[in-house]
Amino acid sequence: MKWFVFLFFLFFSLSFGQLKVVATYPWIGSLVKEIGKDKVSLYVIAKGTEDPHFVVPKPSHIAKLRDADLLIIQGAQLEIGFLPPLLQQSNNPRIQPGREGLLDLSQFVALIEKPASVSRAMGDVHPEGNPHYQLDPHNIPVLAKAVEKKLCELDQSNCSYYGRNLENFLSLWNTKLKEWDKDFEKLRGTRVIEYHKLYDYLLNRYGMVLVGTLEPLPGIPPTATHIEELLKTAQKVKYILQDVYHEKRAAQFVAKKLNAKMVVLPHDVGALPEAKDLFSLFDEIVRRLSQ
């Protein structure tokens, strides 16, 4: 009984006063852990294996949002399909748009592929630009600084703690970034096809050439006609980049026809067992593209 009481008060003392943070995706959660460590209580809405466009809203998400001090989102309308009803039902004024408890990380990076205009004929196009900016490892330091700044705003008493964690994280990240840059440089000029426009930031950063996508339009499943046209025009393709949440039959078919290699890549922390955090996410992408 004494041990039970001791453990209860130990847990209470550790959790009391923690900043309650909700992140929409695992990679954001991984970044929050690096900066906030034991000073934050973290809840992540989506799983790494889920399609980030179509996360299923659950009552448990609402409960966590209701108590949150801070909500960190990817933004660029990636969460548009599931977050608005969760926010509305949370009845938490702190984390609503425009309030101090909402951090939109898309505001800190240069988004690519912004359409001049948007219509339903263009498929599931994001009007603010491609939202998958976390797959450029050079964006992560900027985002880490944004997280640290927001944590300091909401929890000034632990600001120096967050600052030290940020410095340690950036030191480790910049060391790994040199390794990744060197490895990815070997892939410059490599011609690839991807299922969805998911890895464009990675391709742009390291000079890989996107020949086409298996989707005829964003969010539209592959069709026989589109695949036939793609096979006619695609030349010297080395990799078909496949994510974990779309079906693989089209990628396997195209890879066989083009004598290319289908490579399943993680897009988020937890998408594959090897991608346990942000560091191992990029380690695994490098490893799979170097085989």
C-alpha cells in the first residue's frame, strides 16, 4: 500500500504542471518530444500508417483537444478532412484558429506547387501548396525552432530548458544532415515515379527527377488509361516510390513493365517499424533508396 501511494504521488508530481500538447501527426510528436521532453504531456492524433489526408475522427481525440494547452498542426489544409469537427466539438477556445494555443508549422516553410487556381477537375489539390514539407530534412531545424519558441511562449518558466533541448537537437540533426546530404547526393539525376505527390520536397532538395505519378490527378486512383500513357512516355526510370497506405498493385505493375524497382518509403514516423523517430525516418529513406 505504501508503494502504491508513493507511485501515485510520483506520477502526480511528474505530470502536474506539464504543458498538454496535441500533435496531428507522429513526426510533429517526435519533434515535440525532442524539445519538450518531460515538461510536456503529448498526444498524437494520427498513426504513421494512416493516410494523412483521411484520418478518422474519434471521441478520444476530442477529449484530448478539450484539455490541450497547445495544438500543433501540419497545416496547408492537410488536416482539412478531419480536424475542423474535432476542434469545434472540443469547445477549447485556446486552440482555435488565431489563438495562442494553435501552431501551424506550414507557416514557417516555403511551400511548393501552389496552384494558380483550384477547381474540382484538378483532383484533391491543396490550394496553399504541397503540404508534405517535412520530407525535406533541411526544413526540420526551422520547424524545431518554431516549436521551441511556442513552448517558451506558453511555458516561460521552462524556456531555458526548452532552449537547451533545442540546441542539443540541432547539433545532432546538423551532424546527421551532413551524412544524409552526402548519401542523397549520389541519387541526383535519378528518375523516379511516385504514387502520390508525397516525396516532392525530398526530390527537389536532392535533384531527383520526377517522371510522373501513378495517380492521374491528386487523390484519384490509377486508371488503366493513365498507366498506359505513363508507360509510353516514361524512360530510364529507376524507382517507383510507393507509400505505405495506398495499394501496391499499380506500382508493382509499372515497375515490372519499366524494369524499375518499387521502393516502399516511410512518409512519417511510425509508417514503417524502422522509422521510430525523425532521425530514423530519414535513415530508413536513405537506406531503402541505396539498396
